[in-house]
Amino acid sequence: MSRESLGYVELEWNCPKCGVKNPGPQKICQSCGAPQPADVVFHQAEHQELIQDQSELQQAKKGPDIQCAFCGAFNPADAAICSQCSADLKGGAVRQTGAVIGAFKSGPEAMVPCRHCGTLNPASASTCKQCGAGLAVEKPAPPPAASSKMPILYLIIIGVLLLLCILGGIIFLVLTFRTTSNQGTVSAVRWQRSIDIETFKPVSREGWESELPAAATVTSCAPRYHHTQKDPAPGAEKVCGTPYNVDKGSGYAEVVQDCEYRVSQDYCSFAIKEWVKTDTVTLSGADFSPAWPEPQVASDQRLGSRSETYTCAFQTEKDSYDYTTSQEELYLKCQVGSRWVLNINTFGQVMSIEPAK
């Protein structure tokens, strides 16, 4: 994503001594005169407006404040000597920047009552317009801690269900592969062999215009979302997230938003000739002479994939079973009347066979 700047806003800080809100760039509390603390935390004003004054805008763009190494006072980024003690600021510490303060909020400014006289004042005001008292910010009481019993109960239930699913899967596998041996006699056999017939014919396909095969016949195209990129592109849709404020370390914040570009390309329906399965020819029998079918094909046809299955029917003392394989060699050994050991699983399926000794 690309980050775009929308402008700058002024932040606020609360005086730790008297609680009065102060404009972010102001280094001394306007109510009690206390200096801006070294660990000051800037926060958003209730009412935010992009700075329009050019001189203030230049001040906001200067960069993070420098803290004097001698007296601890904060000074603008372009200051050479401390405004408090006139010391050289070359060794001063630069404030950290880049923290996301919050979402940029614009609109009518909220009104708050003065705790002393009750007069309504703009939420961004530091002192009451009626009595001059400081509009200190009261710290809200922390919300009650949410009970952790229910989430733990849910986790236990999920864990039990997951354990039961795993246990059920293990039992199923055990029952499938656990076998018992039983002797049976071959009572009948049957085989089946198949060959697919493919025809070279037009088929309908879809794809991006830039990736179409050379032999494709395009029937229609329409724009469709293809990918997202950070750089602009002709015809791309610009999509931006919610603007937010990034601390500049000077009492100002830069209002930015993350944007990306949704690029569309033509997606087309087209026709192209391909080999397609159109028929299957099957030959079957109940003997030991399996053969492949010999179908006749047209000039635009060809023989495709082959498949073969062989089934041996067994009779035991109590039940009858079928065993199907694709191994012709094993099938030819299943002579009618021969005895075999059948490995049968819990579900009555013959998993493997071997000649009885």
C-alpha cells in the first residue's frame, strides 16, 4: 500500500500538575506554568481540523522536538540553542515519532460543561469562556474486568469435541485396516476392460485476454478485477482506508491514509479445439481370457486412456465376498474351485487375498 498525506493537525497534552489540556506545540502549561513533561503523551483533540495557516503548517512539517541536554526543555526541530537556558542543542535528544495516535475525525465539535460554573465550552478549549477555570480532563474509571470463566469453558468444550473427532478418526482407521483371516473358495470370476474415445472438437473456455492461447476464437470480453498494486495504473480504481494521525513528535500529527489501486483486465470467453472424451467402449467376460476392445475411430478421433478391473467371487462357510483388483496376474491365479485366504476388515471388505497353503 502507498501512504498519502492529507495534511497536519494539532495534538494536545494534559498537564500532570493541574490536568488542563494544552495545545501540542505549547511547551508550558497555559494554566499553571508547569513545563511539558519529558514523558509527555500527545493525544487527539476532540475536534480536529486540518491546519490551513501556512506559517503553522511549516512549523508542523519541521520534524520532532529536541530536548535540551542541560535543562530538559523541549525546542522546535530547527532550533540551534535552547529557548530556556540558551545551551547548544547539538547533544539534545530527539523525540520519537511515528506512533499512530488514532483515526482522523472531522465534523462538528462536541461541547463539554465546565466543572465549576456549568457553562458549555468546545471540547478543544483549555479554559472556560465564562469563568476562566481550567477544563481539566477527568480520567475515566477503568471498565470492570470481564469474566474469563466463559471463554475457558468454550475452550474446554472445543478441546473435548476436537479430541472426540480425532478419537473417532483413529477408531475408523483401526477398524478399516484391522483384518481377520478366513478361507474361501473361488466360485466365479469376471473381468472388464474399457478404452475411452476422444474427439478433437471446439470447447468453451474462459481466461484473461493476455493469457489466451494463440488458436483461441474470442466470443466476448469484459473487465474484471485482476490484482491490487500500490502504484497508480490507467483505469485502476483507487481505494483508500480510513485516515489516521501519525505523531510527528512536535505536538503535531500528520494525517495520512493508506491507498491501493485495484486493477482490472479483460476476462474473455473463447472457443478452442481440444481432445475431449466423448465415448467409452467396454468389453467384459467371465473367463480367463480378458481382451481389449477394438473400436473404430473417425479421422477427428483417437483412442484415450484405458482401464481394467478383475473380480474374484469367494464363498466361505458362512458368507460370500467379492475381491476386485487391477492386477491381471493375480486374477489369472483365481481359478474356480481354488482356495484362498481372505483378509477381511471389520466392515466386511476383503482387503487382500493370498493362496491357501
